[in-house]
Amino acid sequence: MTRRLRLALPFTVLREPDTVRLVAGEDFRYTFSAPGLDRWMPELVARLDGRATDAELLDTIEPARREAARELLDRLAGERIAVAASAADAHAPARRRLAIEGRGALRDALARLSEKGDGAPLPVLCQDRLDYDEAFEFNARCLATSDAWTWATTGPGSRGFAGPVFVRGAGPCLACVVAQFERLSPAPELYGALSAHARSGGEILPVPFPEHGVEVLARLVVWKTELLALAEPAAAVYRLHVVEAATLEVTSHRPLYDPECAACR
């Protein structure tokens, strides 16, 4: 029920007794009919902007019609009239304060740079080693208890990552991002092997990373946290930033949702 949907197109909503039509140009026209449908479906469709979860949408429907509304949401999603919202679609402006977890120089830099405030906590896991098991545990905990979270690591050694801000029910989670890394890796078998090693109590050693690179990553995380307060979503907040250790070159990438992700699907 944490799914967030948005309309795939800017549909015009036409209301008639017991009938609702959705029209987007000449090629996309849908007609829905049921007793009393015109009294609640237009308002539900108007709220399909990616900001509200299914549960929040259904709470606005009178109890007697909630099952019909739930079925309608599933039908809209199944026919691609409504699609999964991105994290930017679900952007809700709010002041945030970092709730820092993890260890290493990156954690220390973030603790030094971040301000203590009264905003809602934004959990961030800082890593200095390739401990995917720790990352997955953090991600699962945030999926259960937080509306937004992020991650930063120098574990790869030759590069560091300042993760996107993840939003529950919209866009990818941290496990989706790691799965994307694994698919692109020349040695994908190492991901499972490292996780199994950590779960069995084995030690994963930290790797060195340039001090200036750590500083860049920490400032990226702080900057993204500050941008969450803007009314309009800043694209940088929901992008993955990569800092190359040798050159300090910074690139950004769109993280992809994994439809087969066992953590968030």
C-alpha cells in the first residue's frame, strides 16, 4: 500500500451519471462505468500525481467504496493509465536533518559539516568498505520505518558514491541501485560472495580514499539534504553522483527502479 501512482498522460476527466471518461488527445480515450462512479472517481484521479500512496488515497474514499477504489487503482496501473511515480514526482518539500550511520572518514566529515536542526530525520549510511549486507539491512530498515533516506560510500576505492535520496513507494531503493551495479560489473559473482561473507561474520576491510574526495562526497550529501526543502524538486537530489578518486571528476546518473527487486517491489 506504499505504492505511489501518477497519471501517464494529462487526462481530461469527463463526468456523466455513472460514467467517467479519461481523454488525452484523440488516441488515448478510456471509459469507466459503474453505479455512482461519477461521485468519487474524478476526485481520486485528480490526486494521482505521485505524491500520495495508495493507502493515503483510499483513506479519502468512503469505506463502502474503498474496495472498488482499490480495484480501480490496480486496473489503472495494469493498463498503464497510471504509472509508478518517480522519487521526484513524490517530492514533498521539508526541512531535513541528517541522521548519520556507519563509520569511516566519510561519516566523520558528514558529522562535521551537517547542522543540528529540528527537521525530520534523513537517515544516511556512510560506508568505507564493500559491505553490501550492511547496505541491504539499512535499506530494509528504512523501507519499513522511514519515508526517505540516502547512502554514501567510498567502498569501491577508485570511486565514491553519493546516493540519491530514496523515497518509499516511489522510484528505486538502495537495493535497486546495487542490483544495477551488479548487472554492469565484470565480476557480478562478487556481490553475493561479499554479502555471504559478511553474514557469516567475516571481516570486510576498508579501502583508502583521497581526503579531498571524501570532502566532495560529504558536501554533496549535505547539499542534497538542503535541496529537499525547495518547493520544486531539484533534479540533483534524486540522482546518483559518482566522484572519481584519481581526478575528483563528478558525474551524475539516473538510478533505475528494478521491477524484480525483492526489497521494494
